[in-house]
Amino acid sequence: MLVPVTEHPRASLGRVLEDLGSTLLELLCGDADRSDGIDGVIIHDPLDEPAWSRHALVLGVGVNDPEDVIDLLGELGSRGGVGLVLRSPVRVTPEIAEAAKRTGVAVLGLARGASWVQLAAMLRSLLAHDDVAETRAEMLGGVPSGDLFALANAVAALLDAPITIEDRASRVLAFSGRQDEADPSRIGTILNRRVSVARTRDLEDRGVFRELYRTDQPLFVEPPESGLEGFTMPRMALAVRAGDEILGSIWAAVREPFPGDRVQAFSDVGKLVALHLLSHRAGADVERRLRSDLVATALEGGPEASQAAGRLGLSHQPAVVLALALPEEADASSAHQADRVAERQRLGDSLAMHLTAAHPGSAAALVGNVAYGIVPVGRSRDGAERGTARLAAEFLDRTRSWAPSAAAGIGTVTPDASGLSRSRDGADRALRVALSNRTGRRVACIGDVGFDALLIELADLIAKRGDPLAGPVARLLAYDEKHRSRLVETMRAWLDAFGDVIAAAQAVNVHPNTFRYRLRRLAEVGELDLGDPDTRLTVMLQLRLMADQHQV
């Protein structure tokens, strides 16, 4: 049975604290054992009206004044909020403790060093259930299928050691509690959701991954002699396999090698983790396809667009479309193209996580080769496009290390779902400008680059029709080539200077009288009436198009 994307069962606050543990969150006051599940994660913005949902967990970014905390607790209590997260250290006054008790809203502290985006991403991983999951989840080894955090805690209890479950790229898929028993390196891995580049390189240089992937037995890994990045505690590691495919690995922070019986238990656990990873991957693929279909349908317009937008929770509110992509590489090898496909999917998944952290009501998915985001803008539409552009720029800065050539385009604000196709069209056109590097910016709003987008479309039309270069500019080019003259350069300088001969002459480093002579000569050769505005516009467009194509 299909479950609407807006009606997922949610984990409780107690479950969140159990899974994330003291590494990220600590309960400061209030009741974490209330039975209400968390329906959503909201980032509090005192300057904006949030899209409140009942049983929300609110991230109080920048909230530290006791009076502000008490006021926010009161508002959350009236709206059925579950908890309020504040940046540690938090001064819990008696008034705050009393307000938490009165409102039933728990107060939690976020560890220093962890970013709000990281926390929002982790919470999303914990709270999100498959859009197409059955109401009663299949169980694997007594743990709900694909619930990697519950599985991590179960494995940690069996092995009596804090663990992480990682994919082939050393990204953390899930982790157990008790991470405070491990070393600083493990804490950094949890906070960043992946093993650091330096530590990965160290493991590669020491042949750890090579040995790990060619054995089906747990491997004892000594820390480097240098204690790299706080890596001071040994690890027991196990590759997770499905047949010949390496799905990932399990890493337990230990003080000494496991005894024989625990080694066998670790090996047996690997088979169960493999089943969960396969289930998790299959569920994620189905969810991704469903969400991509809904986003694509909403953006295409037509009779089904409103229904798709409704399932995404975006029916009756203003929104703006963001388009993000990597440059096309036509001549790349098949292996490189496969890597490019994986990179695009990673870009789409990362964008979805980033937008969800900033705007819980957004929707994002990879459609074809472009990752689209539909961002609700709330009641105030003023500056929404600029705000979305800043959001895109922040995302591109975060992904610069592995996607340095990615670019983004921002469409226009639409009042409701019926205008999403127009906003998408604008975002696509702006994206082409950003990818062309015409403006030198990685993010472009269609309202700022409309003329550049028009030039690209005009070049497409000329290329499609196969029109040869003709008219005055063609005659000037032929004359320059034959006589080694500089009439085209003179024409461009004159147009750029708005007919100011003195400025144009300085731009090409010639005497004004010489420039005037060339101007008269180009008018004769090109058969140009320089006083005619239509002629000037035609020549200017041709020169711009030729410059874009690097012909002149």
C-alpha cells in the first residue's frame, strides 16, 4: 500500500537521543520519553514565519537569551512541539526548566563543533521512512528492515563497542550510541558523517582497505604511530559483502582484539548488515524514483502537476525553482561517464538534504541530468530569488571539493503550483548561462541574466537552422583576413564605447584620427549605415555571438 509522502510515522525524541547519543545531543531538561513521534524538523528564524507542524523538533539557531528561550518554549508548547535544540553550552535557568516542564517541550543541547546542517541531515536520516513502505515494516534479525541506526545499536550491544556502518566511500550511513567511549577521530567522523581524507589516505597507504576487502574475517587495525587526527584507539573492521560486491564496512572502536567468540559473532553480524544495506539501498532507490517522478511531474505543468505538488506538500504556497547541474562532457570515456552519473546522483541527494535543512518544506530530486529544487518562500516574496541564490551558493561552496564545476540557475517566484513550469523554464535558462561561464558566477538568477540567456537561445536557433554568417560583419571579417586589417576590432570598440571615438581609440591604443579613418573605412567595406539603430543592434548581436563561439 502506498503511503503519502507527507504521512510518515516518526521516531520519538527518546529514540533520537538514544541513536545520536551524547556525541551530538544531550537532554538538558524536560521529558524525552513522551510518546509523540517527531513529525518534522524546523529551523527557527525569528525574522520569518515558519511552516509549523505539530510534534516538531525545532533547531533554535542563534537562540541563547533565557527570555527568548522561554518565549520560544511557550510558542512550541501551544503548537504541540516536541523539543527545542540549542547550541551548547546552555545556561539552564530555573525559569527555563519550569517552562520546559509546563509546556512539555524538552530542551536539548547541540555539541560544539557540530553544525546545524549536519544535525538536520542526521535527523532527516533518522526520521525519514520510505515513501512506498508498507505500514508494517519487514523485520530482518529482529530489526526493522533498512533501519540502520537501530541495527547499529543492536550490533554495538552485541559486540560491546561503539560502531559505525560505512559505505565504500567511507561515508557514515549509521552509528551506534556510546561514541563518547571512542577516540577524538571517531567523534570527528560522526560529526562530519564521513572519515576524513587524511585518515582515509593513511588507511590506504597502510594497505588496510586492500586487506579488509580480500578477507571475510574481521581485521584488527592498529592506530598510526603519529596518532593522526586523534586516531589513538584500535579498530576491529569487517567488510560487508553481497556475493562478490563490497557494500561497505563495519568499524568497532576497541582497546584490544576481540576474543574468538566475539570474532565469530562479528562475522555473523556482517551477513545481517549486508541484508539491511541491500534493503536500505533498494528502499532508497524506490523512494528516489518516486520523488523524482513527483518533482518532474510538478515541474512539467499540465493537469497532473497540482496533484504531484500536493503530494510534495507544495500546493498552495509561493515557491521558486532552483536548477543545478554539472557541465556536459561529450567525449568522456564510458567509465568516466559512469562516474559522472554517480556524481550527479550524489549531487541530487546532497541538494535534497541541504534544502531540507534550510527549508523543511522543500522538495528536490534529480530529473535527467539536472538536480531541481522547489523551495517554498513563505508569505514574503520580496527577495525570495536572491535568498534562494544565496542558498545555492552555500551549497556549491560545501560541494566545491568534489563538484567544483557545478553551477545553479534560479527561476522566478511563482504564486502556486500552477506556475512551477514557468519557474523551471527560467531556472533552466539561467543554469545554461551559469554553466557557460558568461558572467563568471556559479549561480545565476534569470532576472539578472535574461539578455545572456537570450543570446544563448539565439545561438541555438542559428546553429539549428545552419545559417551561415552573412551581411556587414561577414564582409568585415573577410576584409580583415585578406588585408590583415583591424576593422572588426574597430567596430566592436566603437559599439562598446557608445560611439565615443576618444574612448574607443584609447581602448585599441590608436590615435583618434586613425580610429576615425578606420571607422569610415569599415562603413564603406561593410556597407554600413552607422547612424541606423537597427544596423547597430544587428552588428552588435553578431559580434557578441561570434565572441561566445570564439570566432573573433
